[in-house]
Amino acid sequence: MQYIGYGSLKERAAAEIRSAIVRGDLEPGTAIKDVELAQQLGLSRTPVREALATLTDEGLVETKPHAYTRVTALEAEPVLDALVVVRSMHALAAGLAVPKMTDDDFAAMRSANKAFKNALDANDAIAALTADDEFHAVAVHRCANFAIAATIDRFTPLVRRAEHSRFSSPNARHSVTQHQQIIEACERRENTQAALLVDDNWSTLLEEL
């Protein structure tokens, strides 16, 4: 983890610790000590404790008072629950977005999928995560449903580790083809088919749990 300078310390500490968990630098079940984290990040204990509270709310960290604070297990029930919700919201977003999509949307999806493939070819799981986000964000934005977007934002952190693991695997190449099939369904204005394909795409993460 990197030393944190000035800025919104709580948010930046949460982002750094979250990234370490997603990358696997902090493995599932790893005990977390706020004193050690504070030293690594160059912060006082207060923003680190506040960051850990945020990550506990997200489900990435679990705490038992006077007993332990640790990284949540990858296969924990909350992770599975979150994946079901995130998958369903993305599928719903696609179904609602297709009738409203423009040529610019299709171009953005193609560009994101190309970046996704390039990231996988370079074995860059973090860049693949970013490109995958950009791909699916097109439908989320176009459907213009704040509740869908808010729900995805709320529960996506819990499935990040499964995504990172998936995109670190050769099996992730199949997602490039799935993305292309989604684009084609969107272009044909087949909203039901697009939603089904998006659901199938997100279902591949179950293999990592």
C-alpha cells in the first residue's frame, strides 16, 4: 500500500485498503490491525478506523468487538448475495437501456471491449476491471435509473475480488466474446436477449467463489 498525503484521508485510506483487498495483497481471513495500517499509510489511527468502518459496511471487512478485524472470506454469504444483486441490476439496466441506445453507445461498448481484451492479453487484471466497468457502465448510464446505479455502486465492492480473480485467469477471454454478443443484441434492439446475455456474463463470477 502507498503512503497517503493530504486530501480526504478517510476516503483515500478506504480506497487504498480496498484496492489491497481486491488485488489479494490482503488475503481473505487476514487479520487487520489499524495501528500497522496507519503506519504503512502514514496516517493517524482515526482515518484508518473510519476507513475500516466504511469497508465493514461494504462487506469487505468483518469485525467482532474485542476479538478481531479481518478481511471477509471470498466465499462468504454476503459476497454471494451481493453477486446476485449486482448481476440482476446489470441485466435490468441492459433491458431498459437497449431501446434508448445510440450509435455512440455502441461505439463506446466496442472501445471498452477492445481495451478489455488488450488488458487481458497483457495480464493486467486491474486494467481489465476498469475496461469491464466502462463496458457495463454504458447501459447503466443509458437506462437512467438512479436506483439501479445506486444499488450497483453499493454492492459492487463485495464482488471485486471475484472479478479480479476471474480477470487474472485465462478463462476470462470468454468474456470478450460475451461482450461482443451483448453489443450485437443491443444493436438489434433485442432488449430481452441483451439482458439474458448480461446475466450470463456476470454469472461467470460464480466460478471464482
